[in-house]
Amino acid sequence: MKRKNFVFIAMMFASNLLFAQDAKVLTWQQCMDTANKYNQDLVIAKKDLAIAEYDYYISWNNYYPAVNLKYAFNRNENDTREDQWNLSVNASQTLYNFKNISELKSKKASVDKTIAKLTQSYASVYYSIKEAFLKMCYAQENITLLENIYSLRTQSADIVRLQYEGGKESKGNMMRAQAQKHSAYTDVLNAKRDLNTARRTLAQTLGVDLSGDFTVSGELTLKEDKTEFDVDAKASQIPDVIISSADVKIAEYKAAYSKGDLYPNLSATASAGLTDAMGPLPPSDSKSWSVGVALNYPLFSSGLTGVKNAVASANAALEQSRQEYMKTLLAAKTSLQDAQMSAERTKDNVTTYQMFLEASVQRQKEANIKYLAGAMEFQTWQDIEQELVNNQISHLSALYNYNIALAKRDKILGNTNGEIR
């Protein structure tokens, strides 16, 4: 057992090492391929489905004939010794059993439920990977943005310093410009720290241990989203709703199963045997066979009130599951509506901040000219520059929030775009 564990760990280490060497720039497709192989949540979810399917196939055995082959030897010794060899074959077949029918349908509903859970797990993992990937994109672009802001603050600090040395600016304003430059520098350092955290998060969601200063190939964009759907119609496709619907079906079949003792069971049996003192091989001393059909009707096999109470309990559980389904459906509609509104709202924010950004770029250019010409005060000039910085940061954040909103909507719908297998 220890050797198997060692081999498994060694293989995982080797695959991770090769992956890390080849993944200096990690594409989205590489992320998905890796997650499909190594993400532990996906592996567990797939095993759950396999178990449910096996349970369903086991239930089919109630409909298959049962065959038993018996080969026996018996010796009796008193005044004389008698040997006897027996070879017999017994077969039985259930022709009708109400409980078996209900159980099989219940198992099939359990498979459907597990498939919905698998879809839900896929969507959850897909969202985790998408979120981690987008955080990497944001962290990388944020570093570039903050480096540009640092460059802007450095240029501004140099301008103010020259103005101060020329006697046109106060020492306090010169010191403030230097402080803003240093603040921009520390922002870049913090952004690089955030990138390291984002790397770890992405590696965890992929299910591998990545090392090194890898990056991802991607950028935050305003993707065209033409998704238009009826929330009420789409709600029935949400995994949570499908799972709850399967629970109702299972409860219905269990309610039917509880009534099984009210119906008779029909079965058929057949047997054939050979008996011989020397060995059960033809010709034998005796042969026997039988064929029969049995009708079994349990009257009070569970007690006088057993069936009555079992039916009442199953019906109560059924009503409970129906109420849970309605609760889940209403919650799903609300969540989906909120996700759709969030996607639309964040998309509008991107457009708005883009307009503010373009305006602040123009205002900053005009302000530089006026400040150098002595036609604008330091504070007004700095306010305009700060507005540019704020709009740049807000625009990038809006792009991130919009892409996250789309990913959250996909998660609710159980949508993985066919990328998880």
C-alpha cells in the first residue's frame, strides 16, 4: 500500500513539474485541460455519478432470474455405508412485484439527481477557475496600470520640483508631489504581492502545485453579451431546481413503495436434480424436476398498522419535498434575476467609466499646459490628475466586475460552455 502511495505521489510531482516548466504563460485552454485531469472536486463528483449508476443497475437484478447450482455428497454409515451424490439446479423469476418496480424508478430518479449534482459541481468548479483566472488577469493588468500611474506621478513630481527650484511653487506642494510618487510606488509593490496570491489561488483551483512566476494569457474586455432569456423559463434548467425536482420524484416512488404490501407478488420457480450412489452423472439412480408459479399476498407482514403508518409517513415526506421544490424554484428565480441585473448593471458601469476616463485624459492634458503656464493652481491641477487616476482604476475594476458577473450567471445556470468533461 505504501509503495502505491509513493508511486502516485511521484507521478503527481512529475506531472506538476512538467506542467510548471511548460506553463510560463498559461492559456485558458490549458487551465481547463489541467482542471479536467487534476481538480479533486471534479474527480469526486464523477465518482458519485458512477456509484449512483451502479446502484441503479443493481436494482435491475430484481427482474433477472436467479439460478443456483448445487453439487453435494452425503455419506451415511450405520450397519452399512451409503454414499449419495446430488446435482441440482434451481431457478426463480419474479414476474410481478410492485415494490421492485417502485424501487427501480426511485433509483433512476437518483441517477438523474446525481447527474444534476454533477452539473452543479462542474459549474461550481468552472466558476472557481474562471474567477481565479480573471483575478490573474486583473492582477496583471493592475500592475501595468499602477506602473503607468507611478510614471505619471514621477513626471508630475519632477515638474513640481522644477517649479519649486525656479521659485514658482511652494515647498509643501513639492513635498506632497514626492509623497504621491512614493505612494504610487508602494501601490505597484502591493499589486505584485496580489499577483503572487492570485497565482496560488489559480493553482489550487486547478488541483496542481504550480511554482514560478507564471502569467496567464488573457485580458479583461467588454464582451458582447446578447443573452436574453425569460427568467421564469430558464429557472427550470438551474441545477438546484433539477435536484429538487428529482427529490420530488424519489419521494413519489417511495410513497408508492410504501403501498407495496397492499399488492400481491407473482413469482415462478423451476428445479431439476440428479441423485446417484456412484456420482451424479447420467445414467443416475433417480431424476427429479419441478415447475411452479406462486402468488404471495402479505396480509399483516409489517403488523396491523405497519402499512398504514408507512404510507402516511411517505405521503408526508412527499408533501415536504414538494414544498422544498417550490421554495427552491422561487429562490432560483430570484438569484437568476439578480445575476442578470448584475450583468447588465456592471456592463453599464464599464461604458460610463470609459467615458469618464476619456474625458479625464483630455482634462489632464489641458491642465498640464495651464499649470506649466502658471494659469492654474497646484491643487486644481492635482485634483484633475487624481481624477484621471481614479477613473483608470475604476474602469479596470468595472471590467473585472462585469466579467465576474457573467461567470456568476453561468454558475447559477450550471453552464460550463462545454469546457468541462
